[in-house]
Amino acid sequence: MSYNIYLRGAPCPTCGHEPDQSDLPNPTYNLTEIFDLALTGEPLPNPDVAEGAVVLFRVKTDRPRGLRVLSSRKASDTIEMIENALKRMSDPLWHERLRALEPENGWGTLQGAREVMQRLLQAANEYPAHIWEIH
């Protein structure tokens, strides 16, 4: 299972261009713990709740987890958060802690999560007035 990521908003008033939704990544939910720690700097809330339960059965957690932390926020309001996540992902002091969260099944890596965050940062900078919708 993978995240579905969208940037929703009105077309550009000048040229009518809308973000290319197909260009946004759809990373595996296996990276939720890495995304969550990188974005928030905190441990995953409700670690006893499987991501499948959150997605399939709408089990509630204390706060949104993983990339869903960005959901419903204006892209411009998330730029600093994404930049901080990228700094954590590159910081040697955080590197081992984040690598330890790589899924045992091999579906997802810290490097892949970093690439996703770079693409999200690029999209947020290109469409700052748009709103993230992430499932």
C-alpha cells in the first residue's frame, strides 16, 4: 500500500497551469515511521497501531502520522517543516536513528524517503498556495 499525495488548488491565474499530480510520489506506507520522525522530530504516536489499521479501518491515532502530518495544510506553510525533515535525514546525528526505522521487508529506504521529501519540497515551492491532500 502507498500514500496518495495531491496538491489541490485553483489553477494559476496567469497561465491556468495546475500541478501535475502524476509527478507527485506515492511512497510506501512502510516509510511512515521515517517520515514521521523526520517531519516532527518525535517518536511515532501510537506505535502499537499498525498503519494498515489506520488506512483500512480508519483507526484513530493521537495525531496524524507520517506524511499525513502535511495533509490539509497550505503548501507554503509546510516548506520549513519539509526543509527541517531533509536536514534531519542528512544529519549524521539523526541518520542512524532514521536508518533503524527502515522496514525489515526491504520495501523502502531512508534514501528513498529523502528523495520523496525533496520532490514534496519542490512541489510546495512551485505551488505554495495549494493544499496538501494525503491519504
